[in-house]
Amino acid sequence: MDDQEKTLSLNLKGSKENVLKAVTLYIQNQGFSITIKDEEKPWGAYYYIDEKDREKFTRMYFHNEDFTEIIKTDLRLTPKFLIVAPNEMLSWQWHKRRSEYWSLVVGQVTYKVSSLNEEPEESHELVYGKILKILKETRHRLIGADKINEAYGVVAEIWIHSDPSNPSNEEDIHRVSDKYSRP
């Protein structure tokens, strides 16, 4: 069974607790170490992966992108998984100190992007095998889109920090709007 088949066999339906257990097991079976996790997000959860695994992570989920030159510099790359519940969404947001790359691991998700604060009505499907590049200060939102099967979506995310002396973090989220009324 290849990596894609293992990924696609993840059970992403059912309780949040069971889905997160399945995703955690998948991540560990891929040989990654989870350094930070937040399973209390109203839209789902996220898991940071140890930065020592960044080359393996980028080869596995971003194989069409060449991060070699970035890896040679003092810019940091931070690997992360986003687990998005069906019909839920992250805030309409932007970041000052990072660009993000997204790659669908499994499930269905859509996204919105804009250079403006006004959120577009139309969303786009994040397609397996395609990479979405979100430059710093670009407004964006990720949405759990599987309304039929009620399954979670899993997205591999890589942060490219723009300031090595002040790397981005969870406080570098500038929310324009938020379904859950977070500031």
C-alpha cells in the first residue's frame, strides 16, 4: 500500500475525538513528531510537526515545489497539519510575517483568497496534487467542504517565515472576520 492509499484509508467521519486519533496515528505512522497541537479549535485542530522533519514533510506533501534554496538560508520553514471539520471554517485572515503553502492530504476543503479585506463570495476547491501559495498579507480562509459525507479535511501547511529574527507564530493572525467571534 503506497502513502496515498494509506492516507485515503483514514477514517475522517464520526466524532472529532475519533478523527483526531486517526489523524494522529497517520502522522506518527509517516514518521513525523508532533511538537504542538491544539485540538480545541472551533473549526477543528492543528498539529505542528518538528522542524527537523521539514525536508521529509516538503518532499511528501509539496513534491512539486523546490524549497532547497529556502532550506539553505536562515529563513525557517514550519510544517503543520490543519484538520477542518465539515461545514466549519477558519477566520478570514492574513499574516505579516509568513507566507503559507497548502496541500490537500485527504478529504474535501475549499478556500478563499483576496488582496482585499472584503471576502469574496466564491470559494475554490483545493485539489489533491495542487499546491496553493498564499503570500504574506494575502487574505485567506480554509473551509471544510464535505457536506455530503460529513467528513473532515486534512491539509498539509508549510510556513515560510519572512523575518528570521522574529518568526511568525499563532499571534501573527490578523482576523478580518470570524464565524466564532474571535478577536
